[in-house]
Amino acid sequence: MVHEYLGCVEADFELPDTYHQEINHLFRVVLPSINHDLNPESKESHLEFYWIRINDMEQHNLQPYPVRDIIVRYFNKEEGPFWENTFKDHIK
């Protein structure tokens, strides 16, 4: 069941031949019957999904990076929703 909206992360990244932009919307979701011993299946060959502990986000390089901030702020009970982006270094 989808609960509250946590926020949005706008991100950009570049691959060798293509510049990409994406918008990530984050929600708190409760799935009582989920089996955390099984990793979610990705429908895209270039993405991998697996469960990690919140304290291990840095070690697993969760991307885009601002998603980490939103998760930490949510668990620290800061009031949202939050908006972050990866464009900060590119704004002139």
C-alpha cells in the first residue's frame, strides 16, 4: 500500500554517448507480504535492485545521491515533502 509522498529528485548523468535527465518520485510503501530474502526483479537490464540497510547506503553507492538525503531526512522525522537535484554544480 502506498502511503505518504516523500519527495522528488531530479537527476542528470552522462553515459559515453548520451546525456540523461530523470525525475525520481519517492513514496513510503508498506508491503506486509514482501519477502526481504528475495531481491526485487528489475525490468531493465542496466538496473539492479537489492535490499540494503539504511546505514549501508554509502557502501552500496545508492544513486542518484540526493535520494540518500531524502531517506535520512524522512527517518529523522523532518517534515517533507523534499525536493533535491543533481544540477547544483551546473547552475550559473
